[in-house]
Amino acid sequence: MDKNVKQEELKKEEYSEYVKQVTPTHNLWMQMGKAFLVGGLICVLGQAITNYFLGTGVDKEMAGSWCSLILVFLAVLLTGLNIYPKIAKFGGAGALVPITGFANSVAAPAIEFKKEGQVFGVGCKIFTIAGPVILYGIFTSWVLGFVYWIIR
């Protein structure tokens, strides 16, 4: 019995060593730097688009709408060309947090499941990633609005 316990201990140690070898290590500062770079570039692009439209005489609200529309279009286009997932893999949250990340989260399942048809593929799967974001975003805004209403 003592021999079996030692073998079990040895197996656990070997397994722990194996897990350490195959588990990827991440440099937190490098990841934050990449996220800052990618998120910053997306924001700079958005500001450039807004400035362009403001320069053409469009009012601020309309320039912001055009900026959002163009950024969403570019994100969906890059998702369809399989470029945005590579940007997201490199930039992490820097690519997933802005409006472009939300557009990617809607477009990616639609592209992935289109082979299953319009109804059961695209229709059923399009909001698999974005759905919880929409649901909890609306729920949280409702709760905060209710709390604000009670406090006032």
C-alpha cells in the first residue's frame, strides 16, 4: 500500500510538471501595452474619421454617427476577411472593448454558422456572443436608473 501511495504522489508530481510545461506564460505588462496600442489606434482612427466629417461642415452629432458607422463597417469587413481575429489575438481587450469589438462579436458567429442556413445558422447564432452583452447592459442600465430614480 505504501508503494501505491508513492506511485500516486509521483504521478501527481509528473502531472504538475507537465501542466507547468504546457501552460502558456503571459507577460502582463506586454499584454497591457499591446491592448493600449491597439485600442489607442482604433480610437485615433475614430477621431480621424470624426475630424474629417467635422471638416466637411457636418455637425458634431452626425460626424459621430458617421464615425460609428464606418468603424463598425471596417470591423465587420476585417472579420469577414479573417483579419480582425488576428488583431484581437494580438491586442486583446484593446481590440475587443471598442465598438469594433462589438461589431466583430456579432459578425463572427454569423459568418461561422452561415453554412447552416439563414434561419438555423445566421438567425439563431448571430447574437451568441453579443447577446449577453446586450442583455446585461440593458439590465444594468435599468437597475442603475431605478436606483437613481429612488435616490432623487
